Amino acid sequence: MNTAFLDPLIYEFDTVEEAESYDAWFRAKVEKSIADPTPSMPHDEAMAFVDAELERRRAARAAR
């Protein structure tokens, strides 16, 4: 176990162990996503969905 402390001005994590743990978690998530057979959503469709959701939330906030 490597618990060397990292410089907070350079690194996002306090220890090498935390950085390595995050890296392993992130790589596993990426691999899982790459292996997922679900069809991807085109960028334009995703942006239209986000825009519609933001507009819905703005309208709901304005209605209060």
C-alpha cells in the first residue's frame, strides 16, 4: 500500500493510494461503457433532450 502524500497544488488527491483507486474506478467505468451494446444517442438528439429539460425546469421555476 502506497500512502505517499501528494502536493495539493498539483494533484487532486491527498495520497497516491487515493489517486490509484480513482484511476482504477474510472478505467472500469470506461471499459463498461465501451462494452455496453446499447445504441449510442446522436449528439444532436442528446442536446435537444438537454435543451428541452432545461426549458422545462426554467418554466417550472418561473411558475412558482
